[in-house]
Amino acid sequence: MFEFHLDHCDTTSQARLGRFATPHGVVDTPAYMPVGTRGTVKAVWPHELRAMGAQMILANTYHLALRPGERVVKELGGLHRFMNWDGPILTDSGGFQVFSLAELRQLDDDRVVFKSHVDGSLLDLSPERAMQIQEDLGADCIMCLDECPPHDAPPERLQLAVDRTTRWAQRCRDAHKRTDQALFGIVQGGTHPQLRERSVQSLLPLDFPGYAIGGLSVGETPELMYATLDTTTPQLPVQKPRYLMGVGRPIDLIEAALRGVDLFDCVMPSRNARNATAFTSRGQVKMRNLKHLTDDRPLDADCNCPTCQQFSRGYLRHLFQVKEILGPMLLSVHNLWYYQRVMRDLREAIKSNSGQEFRRDHLARMSPDP
């Protein structure tokens, strides 16, 4: 039901082309997954995601457990029917919220208990409960519950998180029952090579169908993140998909793919769009800048998305200035379209053994004033 075929490895880097078969379709890798935290990719219709080439999307266990509740999603046919998305879906476990909502949770070896940011109610999330929620949601790929500590935590604190993540991974594997879902283990360890190795080596005997790299893009520098991938990714099984969680900028996706990562997700293209910032083939464009007032050019002359084909920079700026909802909608479509185009072009570059050249060309095109 789940198969990962490794089709080609770039001779200039560690990048690889793969095909990840799931019950709801095949994902060509490397691939970026748009984030639909609460059961929707914000401001974008499902048919628009299909048109831009999105293959797999992500939803959030913590948020959906709070609203509307996993039982409601299950009663309404599971996430695929609920979202009207017939392609593959991945759900995270709530582990990132251990980091991002630290002030609203209590953590021990058995579980994490969240105080809801919505109404103050308690969400008791143990490894077993994380599995039950994700089984009810019905995504193709689900994540073990893990502990994501701050990147600057002391080594002894990071080791506690690594070992707790391993114990929770064992409990998740024991609790997981559905055979039509692939359960991924999550590697932690901050930016410490020895702790990353400790995490990998403790997870490998559990023989998960895929492995995720967590605990990055949480405040460390890009250089530290890349160095951590340099030491972590080669330790993961070659014939299984590798997923880098929550990363990041287009250049981060490229750098990580060249280090052997297959799957990515990040809220950045959608969040930046809602805040009037566009990713383009020449760099980031701040749409509220006065210089765009009478600019009749498309946002990105090299882009064939509906936004760039139909609207000017001047019009897009106007929408944000008067707070019209169409502005975030149009920019969300563009940013996500751009991310998919970067990944398609990257796959072509890997196929032709020119991954490093693709990276150099991408950086050379970036301008401080596109």
C-alpha cells in the first residue's frame, strides 16, 4: 500500500528523485506540502491546489482535535472527504505545539496536557491519544508524538527530549492499528550531532515506513540547520522517505533536498502572503511599498499563476492598502504556485544531475529590489 521508489540520485549532491505511493496517490519527490492546519490551506480552494501541482497537503492534529474534534471529522467521512481533497494527506502529531505553545502545556514522561488557546479546556495528549486522533482523522501519513525542545536548550535537556521521543515512538507504534496509514518516526536532538545520532539509532530498530527530521527551523541559523542535515540525513534509511518538518524558505528547501530530504512543509508561503510579502523568481516583494503604487507589471514576469497572469503590482498593493480579502487570496495562490514551481524545476535539475547548478542559479537570480 505504501512504497517508496528511489528513481535517481544526483551525481553532484545527495539529492534524489523518488515516487512515494500512498492510498490516495503517488507523490513525486522532492515535494513541498502546503499546510492546511485547521483542515484548509488558508485562502486557497482545493481545485487551485490541484492546478498549481500540489500533490500532498498537511493538517494539524492539535488544532483539529480542538475544533471541530476528530470524532466530527470521522463522522463526516474523514479528512479527505471533509476537506474535499482526494490526494494524499499528512497529519503531524501535536509535537511541534509542545514547543510553540510551551506556556500553555504541562509535560511529563507519560503525556503532554495542553490548556486550549481557544477556551481554556484541557487536551490530554499521550502517544496513544495522538494515534487515536490521527486514526480518526484518516490521513495517509501520520506522525509519532514527539517532544520538540528549543534549539538553545542545554545538551542534557535535549537528551531528555530525545529519549522521551524514542519512548513515545515505541508507544505510538504499539498503539497504531490502521494498516492504510504510514506512521513516521521523528528524529530530534537540536543541532548536536551526537544527539541526532542517538535519536536516529534508537528509532531505526522500530522500522518505521518513513522518518521525519524535527526540531529545526526553531531559531537556529540556516548554517547550523544545514550542518545538522549534513550529519543526520545520511544516517537515515536510503529506501524510505525523509521528511524535514516545518522548513522553510525556498533556498532552505533546495539546500535540504541537495542533502537528501524528500518531503517538506512550511506555513511560510501562506503566512507571508497574508502579510503582503510575495516570493518571486527574483526575490521577495513587499506589496505595501509605495513604489508599487502605479506599477503595471505582473508580480513575477516568469510566473504563469493566475495572479501574475491577470493582475498588476499596483492592483495588488491597492488590495492590501484597503484591506480587501482578495489581496491575501491572490498572493497565497502565487506564493504556493511559486513553491511548487521551484520543486518541479528542482526535480528536473536532479534528473539531469545539475542540482548544485540549480542552487547556484537560484541564488544568483535573487535581488534585494526585485
